[in-house]
Amino acid sequence: MKKLLFLIALSFSLTANAQKYFISFAGTGLSTTVSTVNVENLNKGTNLSLNGGDILSLTIATGVNSIEDNQSSELKIYPNPMTANATLEIFPPVAGDAVITVCEITGKLVVQIQSYLENLRQSFSLSGIKNGFYLINIKGTSYQFSGKLLSNGGSNGTIKIVKVNNINQAIDEKAIETDNKGTLVTVDMEYTTGDKLKFTAVSGNYSTIKTDIPTSTKTITFNFVACSDGDNNFYPVLETVNQVWMAENLKTTKYSDGTDIPLVIDNTAWTNLSTSGYCWYNNDNATYKNLYGALYNWYAINTNKLCPTGWHVPTETDWTTLETLLGGRAVAGGKLKEEGLTHWSSPNTGADNSSGFTGLPGGYRFRTGAFSSVGLYCALWSATEYDATFAWYRYLYHTGNDMIRITNYKPSGYSVRCVKD
């Protein structure tokens, strides 16, 4: 543990020229515990994994010089890490009232005072802080300083900020809580302002995805909801502004009531279907099931029991809501497609997966029974029919940035994503 504290303290001294955002994680819904979080920088193509209790430290270069004694304005915090107390040494550029604030890494206020600061170097003693990681902020009328403090003292007393040299100072005290959660572990990730991050949080069988462009220190809360099908497959879910989507294609072989969906392999039998049926691409479940899911005809959609309980196949209204959120159909395709060429064929135009949807090219099955276009097309059913013969569907393709809305024969086999009721 001492070695860990030393390494964290050392990282402070090496990042004086950088601004940092600190991202913590919380759970709500069916679980308040976050076990792990995978973070992907969708702009840079980098990723890392954290424990749910870790702090993600996003480093943003700012060009701020490290603190030297001959600077006209500065904040020094020492010793850092602290045990019983620390000194805040402040040299403001102008005299005047200032607010000194200490916050937990989550942003929760710990203690705050207001003091008149002279235009000269002066010191405050900070004590009573329990084990943890804190942000120190000094804000005057025309300036603001900030710094980081690690405490390993384990104090359970009262937090105090006292101006030294026997100068009287009003002190705002706050009783500190008695629990001790131990030292926070921070994990660094390079970050450029404006980068979009995809967070995938896991708690037991639940998994929730959110995307965010951080602009400050914050806590990201994941809503864990149930999404398991008739085969007891559990799916990650994607939270958007006002919808919750499955983040993988459906692969169930049973309806939500536990009854079997007919598996249809023969081409002639598939062509003649006017009732429910499903298949795997090229009738090869070993290769395609876990990656691309199953292909269903529209009659299976129309049973209203294909999706997990509490979920449904998206209607035209659902699809339009998602498209509008992403800036319209003309650009939605690129934001929905998985980036890169791992599964998509070149050139995978415009794909950045900035929505977190991770659309994959699972291909489709013609009403004639023939399979086509794995690696090239992602075809997804709508629950809305066009007429007695045709129904709507959406597709993404490797050479386009848009999302196509079109109809086809109901016996066709397409992928399915479900949306929460």
C-alpha cells in the first residue's frame, strides 16, 4: 500500500503541466455496485479496463508551468501525501477576498472558507482529512488555482483550515464521516478536449453502456436493467437520452414465454414460410451466433414475444427517435457502425460508433433462402409493416455514412435489436 501511495504521489509531480478530469462511477436500478468499467476513446481508438471503484484520470495538456518560488501567483501543497496536516501556500497576483475549497474526488464539498489574501506569500494549515483523494481550489476575483492532495492519515476528526502566523481567521468546520473506504486508485488515460468516450459497466449479469464527452470532474451513473431472452442470454444495454437499446443483436432460439422459435435451414422451406422462423447466417451457428446473432423473418417479429420481457422490436417511431438524436438519417449510419475493419469490409465509410450502438455487418437472408453480404451490410427489422407483403427495415452499409430506410418481403431474414418499453 505504501508503494501505491508513493506512485500516486509521484504521478502528481510529473503532471504539473496538465489539467485533469477525474471520473468516478456509480450504479443504480437493479444494482448499485459497479464491478468493472471498460473505457474506449472513440476518437483515439484506445481503451482500458478499471475496477468499478477506481478513478479514471483524464489528462489534458494545458501548458501551465510547474510551480516555482519566483512565480507571481501560485499554490503549493505540502507534504503531499499528507498524514496529520498539510500546508497550503498561496501567492495570489492581487490582494482581495478569496474562497478556499476542499472537495472529494466525486465533487462533494468537504470544507470551504472565505479569507482576505494579501498580495504576498501566505500559508494555511489543513487538518482533519481522512484517507482519500481531494481537490483543492483557490478562487479570487481575477484568478483561480487548483491542486490535488492525497491523504493517508486516516483522520476521523474535524476538518479545519487555519491561517498561520496567529492571524485570526473565520473557520468553516464540517464534521467528517467516520467510514473509511481506503485509498482511491487512479488510472490515467490520455484525453483531448472533445474526445467521446464509451463506458461499458458490468455488475453481475448486467451490463450498461454510456457515451460521454467529459468537460469536468464528474461521476457517471449507470442504470442497470434486466435484459435476458428466452434462452437466458444476457445482453448489454445502451442508454441514450430517452431510450434504452440492446447493445448486441438478438440471438434467442425461444420466445419470451419459453416456446421454441422454428429453426428453418432448407431454402425452399424458408421461401414458403408465412409463419415464424429463424436461422444463423450460412446455417453456421458456431461461427456467427455470438458475434452477429440470429436472422429472423418478420413473422417472428409480429408475435410480439421475440424480445426479452419488458422490451420490443423497434417501431418506425423508435427508429426515427434514434436517428433524430444522432443528427438525422444522412449521418446516423456512421455513428451507429462499429469503427474499423475488424468486422466491416473496407472502406467502412464514416464509421466512428459515437453512439455506442456498435452496429455489425451480420448480412441477411433473401426470401429465396440464399445468404448474402456478411461484412458488408447490417440489416435490422422494424416492427412496423408496410402492407400485407412488405415490412420496414433499416440497413447500414460499408460504403455509406447514412442509414437507409426501406421495405422488403416479410419472409426475408434480418437481424434484430430490441428497445426497452
